[in-house]
Amino acid sequence: MTSANRSLKDNIPTKSLSFAIIPWFLAGILSTTLLASETDQNMEPGNDKEKKSEQRVRVTKEDLVKHYDLSNPQIDLEEMLAPGVPKDGIHFLTNPKRIKVSGADYPQPGERVAVVEFNGQAVAYPLGILNFHEVANDTVGGVPVAVTYCPLCDSVAVLDRRLRTTDESGREKEIVLEFGISGFLYNSNMVLYDQTSMGLWSQVYLKAFTGKFSGESLEYLPVRLMRFGTFQKDYPKGEVLSTDTGFDEPYEKNPYAEYLKNNKVFRDHDFGYKKNLPAKTLGLGLKVGNYSAFVTAERARQGPVTVETPGGPAIVIADDAGVLLKSGPAGTRALQTFYHSWSAFHPGTEVISVQK
């Protein structure tokens, strides 16, 4: 492996762009002709939108690597893509405002939410909000969590942000990480960074792949996708993420709607994913020790699927909102995702699908 400080080739032109209605990054990656619904020229000097637009500048890979600890890499760093978004250009959320479900007028009843429930507290995180932020650092039922969503993979995972590590004297301690969006993609999946070490983490790879914590994994916590109307019915005392995030984004719109309807991967980039299933086959990837499996949503919707893992059986279920792990042996890490990213990260995975 060459030095992490070597010159990294850029993947895109470095033209500066800004978008007022559709966030520049989302418009940029989902269109071959970078779209703008309105320009920043109409903004009054000094207002918040103008200040935010100053950050909406496309950057190169060389710009990005300056921010992070790329030591101890577990991947070939040349294979990371820099679509143009700067560090924190997609604004992560920390301790976001929540409201009672009884007073919520967003999202609509048929829209999907990621539901996290601990110690009697249930919180719904609308994917319509996570489309624009991708990670919410929050605390639910006393548990510090990172609720993550990558629209390019339709992948949802909730991580326990607590990590056991050692201090300079070698004594064990527990730290709580806070995650942001690095601006990189790897295997068409979001790349996070933690603000403690500035190392890089992958949602689908299930661990950190650079920096002080490289190779470390956090606990993947239970999460369920459901329609908001179902959440309102099942959790009348629950809470939902508020649209009052501090950022002016069109949460009622889904800039990924057309992307999710076709079977093309981002930029038609062949990053080594397996071709034995359509690239955007939705399913649940799970890993127990060195064993990995992918259960398609189509198969799980026919009825519960029992996956025999080295640690014991894992039960996978699904409905029209998503696919999830109902139960599994201790240490099971699982998340909903498209097959393309899961197969690239876990090429030896066992596929469980409908027999044609």
C-alpha cells in the first residue's frame, strides 16, 4: 500500500456550483446535467441561505483527504470516489429536535420512517429528512445512537456510538463518538467520519477503515422501517424527528425518487459488485463472525426466513416498508441495503432469494 499522503486522482471537475431548492450535491450526483431550480443570485446579502450557499462548492479528492486520518487503511484509498461534496457539505444532525407524534404534520402517513426503540422510548426518523442529512447523532432511551441512511443504497443502520478503547496510559475507557459525512463514497456507499479520531467508517462495511480505530466495529442496533401512519398507530406516545433541523431543505421532496426506480448504479460505476442479482435488489445483509448472508426482500416477504449462521439461527422478515432482522445470535450485524454495495463489501456472501 502506498502512503496515505500520496496524490489522489480527482474524479470530477472542480467547477463551483450552488443550488437553492435542490441541494447542489443531490442534484449533481443524480443528473448528468447539473440542475438548479433557482440561483443564489436572488438571495439577499447576509441571510442564512446565502451563508449556507458559501459552503456549496464542489471539491476535489485532494481537498477532502486533508481533513482525515488516513493511516492504517483497510481498503485501497484510490478506489474512494469524491463526487464533489465537501466535508460536512451534507449536514449531519446532532441532538436534533423531536416532537410528539400526536402533534406531527410531517411526514405523510404513507412515507417511510426508521424506528428506534429503547427502554420504553420510541423515535421515528423520516427518510425524507435523512435524505438530506444521512446521519442523526441522537440519544434514545439513554442509548447514544447514530441513525444512518444512505440513499444510494437505500441502506439503514443504527449504531451504538459507544466505543471501548484505551487512553495514553493503556487504561480502558468508553467514549461516545459523533459522526459526520466525509464527502467520499466507497462501493457506492456513504463514508462517515468520527470527530474524535477523524478516521473514516463505512456503513455497509460495518467498521472503520482508516485512522486510530481502523478495524473497530460498533454494535449494530435493532431498527425497523415502517410507514409513518403505522408508527402513529403503534406508538401513540412516540416521538418523530422535527423538520426544524436548523437547515432549510425541501424535506417533502425526494431527490432520489427517479434513481430508486431504475436499476442503474451511481454513474454506472463498476466497483466490483456481483452480477448474480440485479444491482438494486433490496434485502438484508447480515454478518456473524466471518459468515455473511444476503436475504432478498422479495424472499422475506413470502414469510420469515431462517438463516443458519455459525452462531445460531437468524430470523429475517419484511413488509412493504422494508426488511429487518427479527432475531439473531449475539453479535449479529445487519442492515437493509441494495445488493450491489453489500456484495462488493462482502463478496463471499451467501444469497438467499426466491427460486425462479
